Amino acid sequence: MTLLAAIEPASVSPVLFVVLAAVGVISGAVDAIAGGGGLIMMPALITAGLPPHLVLGTNKLQSIMGTSMATWRYRRAGMLSLRAGAPLAALALAGGIAGAILISRIDSHVLGLVVPLLLIAVAGYTVLSPRMDDQDVHPRLSGRAFAPVIAGVGFYDGFFGPGAGQFYATTLVSLRGMGLTRAMGLTKLLNVSSNLGSMVVFALGGHVLWLLGLTIGLGAMTGSLIGSRLATRHGAAVIRPLLVTVSLLLTAKLVWAWFAG
């Protein structure tokens, strides 16, 4: 499959485009507020019947679009400095490239089980992750010592992705002492960077459905705009339990289907 071959598979119906675009709105809003929008989008793409590698590549395209909108909103609100975040963004970009190269080499049948299991693991992390607030505290790691952490999360984002935003935010708060709001702003920039690096790899391998990804991406941008506006008024207290419940139900179905067929 070449770069231009994966434009639009015949099996993707117009109705499915509309449904997945609507899911993109929901996942974009959730991601902008609490992170973890991929826990909604990835199972939806797999349930739609797309092969795992196409799911991963297409998800990166829509994620870049939605997260870019959130990044713009956080920067406009004064919660993000692009200059200060650029070195960490470069590390996330490199990690994303490396992670995508690795997962591109994994057999699609094996990936069909790995992806749902990873989704369940990330959902569990969402439940167990510590509560965070906006108070800045003394950092536990210096900027230099923290660099490998960001590269590692970027690698995970390229290798798989869902939950990477939560990992970025959690490490920025717990290891660098940032308040949650500032950490979320920087998280969006890091997410865009690692997604961009991985999407380049998937695109070169022909694993991006461009028309579908752009359609979902427009939905994700709409949801991200809504979610980022709500982020300072509400929190993730209501969204996270719903997010985890839906994710676990969908991934349980996928695991059952893998063993059954």
C-alpha cells in the first residue's frame, strides 16, 4: 500500500463517515477537558472494521487536528508558551517517530489483540491516576533529568497513543511541579508533536485513510473548541467515569471477537 493508496476504502460508507465524525466531536471535547479522547476514538475505529494499522494512522490524523485546536485555545488563554515548550516538543516528536516505526513492524493479527489490551490498561490508569490541582510545587526532577520521560511518553504516543495526554500531564505535575492548568496547556503542544512524528511514519507506510481522517478531524476540532472553552469552568469528574465505562465495554467486545474469530 502506497502513500496515496489509502484514500478511502470502499467498505467505508457515507453513514459511517457521519457516525465517526460525531464520535470525533465527543472525543475531541473529552480530550480537551481531561485527556484520553483516544479511548473513545480508537475503539470506535476498530469496531467500524478497519485494520489495526489503518486505525492507528487515521487516528493520528484526526488527533492532530483536534489537539491543534486545543493548543491554540490554551495558548490564547495564556496557559502555554510555545518558546518554552519547544525543546520538550522536539523530544516528543522524536519519540513519536520511534514508536510508530516499531509498531509498524508488528503483525496485524497480533496487533488486533495488543490494541484492545492496551486500551484496557490505559482505562485502568485513568481510574487509578492521582487527583491533580492548579498549585505549582517544587519539581522533583530537573529539566535535563525530565527529558527522557517526555521522550518515553512520546514513544508510547507513537507506538499506540490513547492516554498519552494524561501521561504527559501527570508527569508534568508530579515530576516538574506544574499546576494542572499549565500542564494541560503544555500537554496539548507535546501531543501535537508526538502525533505529528508518528503520523509521518504511518503516512509513508500507506496507513492513513486521508478522507476519513480529515472528516473525523473536523469533528474533533469542533469538539476540542467546545471542550477547551469548558475546561476552566468544569473538570473531568463527570467525564472520566463515563470515558472509562465506554472504553471498557468496547474493548471487552473487541477482545471477545479476537478470541472468537
